[in-house]
Amino acid sequence: MSAIDTTAPSEAFLNLATSEILLHRILVATDFSHYSCRALKEAIAIGRQFSAEILLVHAASPTAYGIGVEAAPVVPPQTELEAARAQMAAFVHSEPELQECSHQEFIEFGAAGDLIRRLAREHHADLVIAGSRGSGGLERLALGSVAESILSVVPCPVIIVGPSCRFTTHPFRSILLATDLETTGLRAAQFASSLAERFHAKLTLLHVMERRSSRHAVQPELAEENARMELARLLPPDLPAYTSATIRVEHGKPGELIPEIATLLCASLVVTGFGDRSSFSDHAPWSTLSQVIRDSPCPVLSVRCHFI
């Protein structure tokens, strides 16, 4: 297997041949909350598998008083940075296993989304991990309104650790790939297959067909068979030499069924594709992907369908 550079275009993503994934740097976005602690634990577990360096990033925001344009900082910026550094030190100290990993800490003023995007590019991060409160939608991730920016703009795959996640020291034991077979198939499938090969993981490919009442719809049996064939075409030919894969086609609402099947399979990771128009949109941006993240018993890895 050849190596994949997850931060730059590669011919490996344009065909079904599986290539080895190499994660050298994992960026963890943190606001020092309980949800960020979940994300850090996941980063440590994955970092150990790849001997990756962990980059801890926090965007400091000055506290202000007053109204409108006349608002002024309550405390000097330097004091705010010192307080953030103290929080970072406590955050790092709270996770002793981090000391066994190579890591760096970054604290700067600015919008969190912009900072994460810039540092991910400057340090060639292969993966970004963030925690989620899951209290309503992706706009309410632990990092607040920057969640959409993290998923849409960073040049590498993103793992969101939702509130229902059960931590495991083996993050790639059982992988569930969920795809709509239209916009989220190939790159996510290759990523999932590559992880399954490397860690000899159980791999399940899932497509959820939403029920439609139109009398002009394709016959259900034929549509399901076509979906199975399309899922099979996403599997690289060398996969059986490393592990086995199961194909599932279900009927219902993706946002409900994906977490249910992930629970049934004891999945340790859900993999989805992600594009300008997410397959998990349900005609309302982020709604289904948000539900998957909120209810899944394991982290959700979103792989961009197109390079940026």
C-alpha cells in the first residue's frame, strides 16, 4: 500500500485502490470544556496508533464591557492571554497520558474558525478533532458558531466527538461508512477502507434509502439491488486480503438509522463524506449530520468530497 497525503490532492483518491493513511499531526480545537476533554482523549488514542504529534489550539477572546462600538476590554489583552495559558496548562495536566505524546500548544487572539483553519494549513495537520455538546445542531458544537467553518474550510478530515460517545482505546476496531451514493462516496470510502486495512477492522458500508410516496419511484427491490451494487463498487479489490466488509441497505431516516446501526454494530467510528451540499442535509443544512453526531455512540469522521 502506498501512502496518502491527507492534506493535498492525490491521484490515489481518484480510483478505488486503497492506500495507507499516515497521520503525522492531529489538531485538537479546545475551549477547555468537558467536551474538549472528550476530543483530547480521542486524539490521544488515535495519536498513539500513528505516533502522531498533537497540536492543541485555543482561540482567546477579549472580554469587553459597554455597548456598541464604544465597548472596551475589561482587562488588558496580555492578562487575557496569561489566563488562557493557565487554563491550557491545567487542561494539559488533567490528561496525564498526553505527556506520553509529542504535543504543542497554541493560544492566540482571534476567531476560532480562522485560527484553526490557518494553523491546520501552516502545520500541515492531517486531522482536526473537536468536541460537540450536541444540544441542537452543528452550530452548537463546543466551539460555538465556528463548527460549520471547521467542517467546511479546513483542508483535512474532521472528527467530531459527540456527547453520546463511549470512549475506547481502540478507535478503529469497527468502522461504519455511511454514504448517500451520490455526493459522499469515493473519498470517504477510500479513507474508511484504508483504516480498515491498516487495523484489520470490521468494515460496514451503509446506505439508508428514504421512503418516498411518489408512484413514479423506481421499484423498491430494484433500487435496493442497485444501491448494493454501488456500495460494492466502493470497495477496493485488495481489501479481502486484510479484512472483510459487510454491505447494508436500510430504509428510513438517515439521521435516526445511522446512530442506531452504529450502536447495533458496536462501531468505534462512523465515517461520512462531506461536501458543499452534505448528503446528510434533509433539506435543512446540518440537520441530519447534526443528529448523527449527537446520537452516535462513537466519533464521526467527515471526509471532504473535494479538495480545497
